[in-house]
Amino acid sequence: MKMKRIYNIAAVFAALLSSSLLLDSCEEFTPVFTGTYPEPESWQTVEMTPTHTIAALAAMYTPGNPFEITDDIVIEGKISTSDQAGNFYRSMYIQDETGGIELKMGRTGLYNDYKPGQTVYVVCKGLWLGMYGYDDDDRYGGAGMVQLGYKDPTEEYETSYIEVQYLIDQHVFRGEEGDPVEPVVITENELPGQWDTQAENSNIGRLVTLRGLTYGNEIFTLLYVNSNLDHKSSSNRVFLSDVTHGVTTWAMSEQKVKEHLRAGDWDDVNIGNANDYSYGKVGDPENKATLLKYAAPANVSQYFYMGAKDVQIRTSGYCRFADLEIDPDVLAGKKTIDATGVLTMYQGSVQFVLLDQNGIKVNE
């Protein structure tokens, strides 16, 4: 049952906690529950008056300087994503006419309570504004995604998750449900530039459709020799990049990773970072045995071209369509695709995240 009430903004701010609580941040794209929870309890529909657009909020951020919001700021947006297919993890995107932003909600199964197309209001006071994926290298780096969450006590990330439902309820308020967000069709010239954020390009963080993408014959993925050990250690890292390495799926489940290993598709790939290839090759017997024993799902960026620009379609190895094969005619360059999903930025590059497999249309 839904009830409607008008919130007094001052009362909302007075109810906020004076201190922030969160647990450790985790890497993007990790396992997510995609089943069905029991019916949610009744909730009250609210209406608030936003003080800022999403672009105006994003403009308050300066690179490398995450900060706690202490002003009485409210933003409004419609939910554009769903975690039901497992390609979004413990977060959701909302958008207005000026751009979209990620809310690091700290929960799985969000689609049960926060419906695509539903209006939400975010009381930002007490939250942290930061960026994921920023790199200050002028040649190879660039902007990432401005996002809202809590402070990461490890300082590994600029924001972390709002881990407790009580705290989520102090900041994220549900308004009226509505029709799902309609994606905006954008052209190559409307793709963001290297240093663009939501403050400069209104397409960032929004649900969009890219038409006529051609396959780039390149992937990027990062594997770990032993997924239980340090993910930052050079001796534990395997980069698959520049070519396809035989990967023809959107991502790879654990079983698919093992299939490639057993087939020897990556035997000649070096273990280590680009400046530290001193740990042998994947095909070395000891390395292969360890990789097979500790294999885990792998996130994959499949590269496409939109005109002359790269678009990385990045997919979680844990999602329901991870092992879905890309159409052979697309891989061969005989057909193009239209892709619908959320447009994001990572180190100055355009990344694209599908909601589910229905976001891919093969053009005849």
C-alpha cells in the first residue's frame, strides 16, 4: 500500500544523522542476488522541491577532492536502472534532464523496492560526493563518474556504500512510480569528451541508445591467478587486451573462464603488469593449475566503434547474460548493433553498461 505525503525539507534535514556509517567499499561488478525478496512493506510516497539539478551537484566536485555535503541540497531524478539481471551491483542510477548520477545504495535486490521510472528525491546533506575512475594523465587518463555515497574509511575509493537501510531511508525518498525512462538516441558528436562530467555533458549517467556500432576486435579483462589473493599484486594479474583472445561473449562466468583456460586460448599471455612481466605465462603448468583452481567470473569490456570513437561495453561476469555469445556476423564486421544502456566514463574513456541482454539489437 502506498500513501502520499508532502515532506517539510527542514524536518528531513533535522532527522539526518550527524555522523556517517559505512563498511568497506568493494570492487564494482561483484556477485549480486537476482532472485525475488518477500513483498516489501508499505511505504509513503513523498514530494520534495529539488534545490539543485544533477549537473549542478556534479559541478561542485573538483577532481581528487571528494567531500561531505554539508549544505541543504536536494536533487530529484527518475530511476533508470535495475539490478535484476545482475549487471548493476548495490547501486542504481537516477537521471534528470541535465544528466545522471549513481547512488551507492549498499543493497542488492534494489529492483524490488526502487522501480525503474520511479521518481526519487535525494537529501544530500551528510553524503559524500566523489568520483570513480578518475585519472589525471593528460594523454591516457581523464574524467570518471561523479557519484553519491558515504566516505570510504580505507580511502581506496572516493565514495563507498550507504550500507544500512536506516541510513538509506534518511537520504533516499521514493516518489510516484511512473513509466520506465525512455532512452535518448545520441550521435557520435554527442558522446562525452575526455574530461567531461555530468556538469559538461548531459548524456553522462543517463539511459541512452547508440546506433550503428561496429565491432572493434578488441577486449579488455583482468583475471587473477588466485582470486583469493591480493588483486593489486603484479604476480597475481593477467591482462587480456588489444585483441579478442578468443572471447566472443559479453562477459565470462567461472565456467566460461575455465573453458578458455582448458582450451589454451590464453597460454601465451604474460602474467603481470605492463612494466613487470616476470612471472611466466598463463600456459605454464603451475600457473595454469592455479588459475583453474581459483577461477572466478570475469568482467569484460567489448570494444565497439561509433564512427571514429571507441565505446567499451562493459559487462559483469556475474550477470545473467555473461556467457551470451555475440552474433558471429557482428564479430565479423558484417552487421552492426544498436545498444541501449547507461553511458558512463572511466579514465576519460566512454564506457557503456547494459541493463540486460534486451539492450542489444542486431541490425540486419
